[in-house]
Amino acid sequence: MSATITVTFPTTTTSSASSTCTSASSIFLKKYKPLLHPSSFIGTFSTKSCNGSLSRRSSSCFRRIKLKQTSPIVMEWQDCTVKMEIDVPISVAYQCYSDREAIPQWMPFISSVKILVDKPDLSRWSLKYNAFGRDIEFSWLARNMQPTLNQKIHWRSLEGLPNKGAVRFFPKGASSCLVELTVSYEVPPILIPVASALKPFLEGLLLNGLERFARFAKTTSADATT
């Protein structure tokens, strides 16, 4: 959806007409161009006499500016879900995943997680990974939403890379459980060209992370019983 706006600036007299028109249109652009989406701005300029000629001797002229405004680009969100059965009691899996600062030990693309001392429900996350021929780095501040003991942990970013997600735990017996991880994120502009490959790539990383988490949880469970 788009709209075109044509603005005419009347001016007067001879050789100064062109500079007068230029000044008027510049003022208009300075005031109104920031209101338009940068990628949808088109400016065309012409200084003409009233009869359409380009004569400097014309008694008047106009400066015509056409502004085309299109709807803002809607950023794409993707959802990834992976799951795995883990051979530890559901309470152990839940407690291990609740330790946010330990997540970099088993999630391959998370480089650090720091809980805010004065606000323990908030944490700062850093992501670093080499993929698609480039070094990718992002960070965000996340809020842990109200969890459900031994059932669900979920979060939402407040600033930085837009994302949200949840980890759900389902009992599979006295000593095992199913862990389901869902992550939703806004595709960063630099990765839009590879957006179609991004989701399966990230699902592979998340699955690899759950495999490492399974080993981490089993080690933690073994250490707790010794």
C-alpha cells in the first residue's frame, strides 16, 4: 500500500527563482522526510516556468516534490521447537535448566548469561557464533516470567535481540523426563538473506544443546548422589 504526495512551492521573478525554489523544497524535506520510511522515499525535483519552459526570464516558477510512502517493512518471526527424553528425574532437569548462568556450558551459541544482582528475574545474554560465513554476535536483556515448578520455565526479551521462549518438562517415569524447548525470535536484518536456512540451522543447534544438557544434567544428578 502506498501514497504519493505532490507539493508545489510558488516563487517569483527571474534568475533568483531557481535558488528560491531550492530553498523552499529543502526546508520542506528537512521537516517532513524523517516522517517517511527511509526505504520508501523518492524525491524528484524540477524548476519550470508556468508555461513549462526552463527560461530564466519567467515571471514565476514552481518546485515540485513527489514523496512516495509505503507501509513499513514487517520483520519476520520464526519459531523453533526441539524435544528430547533425558534420563534424569524431572525435578533434576528443572533445577539444572533453572540455573541460567550455567546455560553457556551446554548451549553452543550462548557465550554468557549474567543475572542482575538487584533484579534476579532479569539477565543479560550474549550470543556468539560463526555461521553463514560470518561472525554473528547479539545480546539482549531478558525477563524470566513466573515459572511453574517442574513444569515450565519461560522468558521474554526486554531489549536487544527480540526473542521469547519456553522450556516444558513432562514426566516419563521416576527417573526420566521429556524436555521440550521452544524459541521464537525476530530474524535480524543481517540474516534476512538466509532466513529460509536459519530455522533448520538453529533447530540443529538447539537439539545439539539438549544433547549436551542431557549429559550435564546426568553429571549433576550423579554428583548430587555421591
